[in-house]
Amino acid sequence: DTGVSQNPRHKITKRGQNVTFRCDPISEHNRLYWYRQTLGQGPEFLTYFQNEAQLEKSRLLSDRFSAERPKGSFSTLEIQRTEQGDSAMYLCASSYTRGLTYGYTFGSGTRLTVV
Amino acid sequence: DAKTTQPNSMESNEEEPVHLPCNHSTISGTDYIHWYRQLPSQGPEYVIHGLTSNVNNRMASLAIAEDRKSSTLILHRATLRDAAVYYCILRQTAQGGSEKLVFGKGTKLTVNP
């Protein structure tokens, strides 16, 4: 297992376009999280899934944002009608609900630039 | 969400110990104390966590105050690769708690050669 994989690593898009990011978690992990991070700030929670169920969404997740995790495996985060304020690093993480460690494993992120 | 307070930045010299403090005066009895670090251009990396007792692993040690209102992450011998932002986070595990990690701004550690 190579850890949490995120694609693409970088995305440049024009304002108003839709973008979709993919996250492949560690295969045994049943929880998957999305975070957003802007320069100089810590990651901000967006949403998380346990298996295929989306259990919590942040107020930061406006109606332009949608996340899915079909079949409880990979997840996608879509942003519709992108705005310049959406420019950020989007991080995905996965974890066990219970287990030997409660630690999250993060991917390297997708850096979005909206021009 | 319970909050933590950390210094914005700290400096250390290579091969010297580093003590990174964290205050969490509003911690509840079921909150775990987690530490993550983030190297430049990477996602955060799990370092260590604990509840009441001090903890050691291959990366670091975690010293937890008896009243649990503060903790200290200890890097025994800092290397240049330890230069990162270190986040101290309280993870709720009480029933009904969301268990999500809530990050603050962390402490930026600079390691001088």
C-alpha cells in the first residue's frame, strides 16, 4: 500500500469552471476526510465519510462543493463555478474508526489555482 | 471544539533536544492529545498521541501534565528534516463527538545547522 493518493497534484482553472479531485485512501481504512488549507493556515475540515456515508459537513462546504465516496472506496470532491477564493490546497486523509492507531494518514494534496 | 494554544514559532539547533509546548486548558476527560507535523509542500504527518500517560515512539515523546491542561512534544535530537509546522490537536472521542481533527496554526519549527 502506497498510502493516500490524490490526483491531480496541481490544477489551474479559470473562474467559473468546474473541477473534480480524486482521493484514493489506504484500502483498509473506513474513514475518509477532506480538508482545505490556505497559505499560512492550518488545514480546515470540510467533510468526512465512514464507508460510503457522509457523516459530517462543515459550514465551509457551500452548495458549490460536493463530495462522494461511492462503494466506500475512493472519493471525489467537486467544486462547481469556481471562484478565486477557492484557490487552496485540498487535502484528503483516511483512518480506521478503531484500531491500533487513531492517526490519520494524509495525502500530499491537490493544489488548486483559480485564475 | 476544544482549543489549543501553541507558540507561533520556535528555533532549535541541530542535534539538540526540542520541547514544543501546547496549552489545552479546556480539555475534557475523553479528549486525546494528538500531534501532527507538516513539512513544506506535503500533507500533515501523524507524530504521536496520548490520553493521560507519557508516550514514546520512534519519532518523539509526548509528556502530558498531570492535570492534562498542557502537554509537550519532545524531539530528542533535532535534525534538519524536523523543520516543519507542528500541530497540537485535541481529538474528541466522547459518544456523539465528531472525532474530526481541528487544526490551529501550529508552531513553525526552524532547525539551524
